[in-house]
Amino acid sequence: MSRVEHGERGMKARDVRSLLDLFGRHTSVEEGQREELLSLARAGFSGKSDWWRKLSGKGLKPKFDLLIAAEAGARTISHWRSQILPGILQTDAYAQAAIEATDVEGVVDVDGRIGIRRARQEIITREENPVALQVILDEAVLHRQVGGPEVMKEQLQRLAELSSLPNVKIQVLPFAVGAHPAVNGDFVLLVFKANDDLGMVYLETATSGLVLQSQHEVRRYSRTYGMLQAMALSPAKSASLIASTAKEL
């Protein structure tokens, strides 16, 4: 404990959760504070760069900084996307088109947002312990020409390159599947290095993010993701579909 108090090492999320449970018996701990402390613990214990701490006041959606912090300490990140690619896979041109299309109020710092997405992507290709990234895409994502044909072609080619990495697994859920367990919306499921950490789920709306960390919620989304994996094309067939779609542009 003295090493923690003197800033020589971080605390595991398990220890932070136990302390929050203990404190919660005697005082009120708001759910938002609990989410933030757990995310900070996970990121801090990972020993990775904490560049995301500087994002306060950058105009990001509430709770999005918690996702970035959690990504830094994650062992596995699993995305389900039904509309567009997750930011962690986007090229600059694709990201620019997506950001501009959703900036209905005209207030977003587009270049700043692109820089943040680029920084987030480093966890995929870093030399030491790159994160295991799993992504399931609705087939519609491959055909929605974000930024136009040339931008989309470049993006699909980038997807094909990333899918060849040993720590990246990309699958496509074909139209023929029909209804599926995730029709209610996109989500990100994060699993951390500590075996006793329940993990977390991140959901995003147009104006804010939502962090889910209860055992029931995390298990529900984990089961949903497993079902999607079983229904989606294999990584090899998905790579072929991505390549053929790019050639058609």
C-alpha cells in the first residue's frame, strides 16, 4: 500500500473496486466517479503512455475519454459495428468524412479528432504487447461509401492489411444472416489483463457515451459477441469479401 501511496505503482481495478464497495457502505460514490476510477486504474496499471489524460476540454463526448483510457489497459477489444468502421481502424480520409458528416452543429475540431484516432491506433501495431483486436462488421459497412469511392477503396485496402496481423481478427456478418442478437446497436467489449477483472462495455450515442461494468451486463454482451462470431463469415472469407468489394470500386 505504501508504494501506491507514494505513486510508485498503480492499483489494479480489482483493488479499486473493493475499496469503492467498502467506501460505498459509509458514503455515496456516484456511478460516474466509479466508472472513471476503474478506467483510470486499468490504464494506469498497464504501464502504457497516458496521453489520453490531456484530452480534457477537447470537446469529446462525455465518457469517451474513459473508453480511450480503458483501451490503453485492455488485453482484448471487441467491436460490433453496423454502420461505419470503428475509429481505431479508420484511415484519415475516411475519418474526416465520417466526422464531418456527423458534425451537425459545425463545432468539431476535425483535425484534432483525426489525431486522436491516429493515436488510438498505435495500440494495434506497438511492438510490445499489441492489443488483440476483434471486429465484426455488418456487410453494409463495406458498401457504405463514406467519403466516396476512392476513400472507401483506400479504407478497404487498409482493412485487408490490418486483417493480416496476428493480433487482428476481422469478420463480416453477411446480409443473408437476417435478424441477429445485436440489432439493438453497436458496442465495444473490453477485456483486461487481470483475470479477475469483469471487463467493461462501451455504448455510444450522438451526444455521449455509456459505460457498463456490472457482471450481468458484461456477460450479456460477451455472450452476444460470441453468437455474432459464430454467425459471421470466417476471417479468411471475410478478407476475401473485403478484397472483392474494394476491387469493385
